[in-house]
Amino acid sequence: MRRGRILKIVGLIALTAGAVVGVSTLVVRDQITRHRRDLFSSRARQRLAALGYLGGLKATVELVQLLRDFVAWEPRTMLRRRALQIIDRMEQDLHSPAGSRAGIAG
């Protein structure tokens, strides 16, 4: 009796943890999609916020290319410069032996 109850509790905990991980993954994916879309928003504040968010992500070749496209498109000098700073940091991360500078966001 007691062993069966423990197994039920452990199963319930594992199921709950799986659900939390699944929902968290969907939320993160939605955030990334939203910020990529906002990067090309007509509103400068949204573009700046998107740059801030994307600048905190781990460097990837795809993200660097997205930011290069943004720099070519962006009419405001300040936002272009910020994107170029992020690109420089990400390229350093991609070319470093470890592949990333853990804990340092640009």
C-alpha cells in the first residue's frame, strides 16, 4: 500500500515537472518569435527593446544574420550602432574556443 502511494506521488511530480517544462518552452519560443518580429517594428522603442532581448541570447549564426539584416534596414543611427555592438560581441562568442562567454550579455 505505502509503496504504491509513493509511486503515485513520484509519478504526479514527474508529470507536473514535464508540464511546467513544456509550458516554459512554449513561452520562451513565443518570446523569441515576438522579439524577432518587433525588431522590424515601425516603433523605435519596440526595436530597441527587441535589440535588448536578442542581445542577451546566446550567439548563433542565424541571430547574427538577422541582426545584419536589421542593420541594413534600420534608419536610426543609434539603433544601428547598438545592433553592431551586439553583432561584434556575438561574433567574438562564435569565434572563441569555448564558443561562448558564459554570463556576459551585450
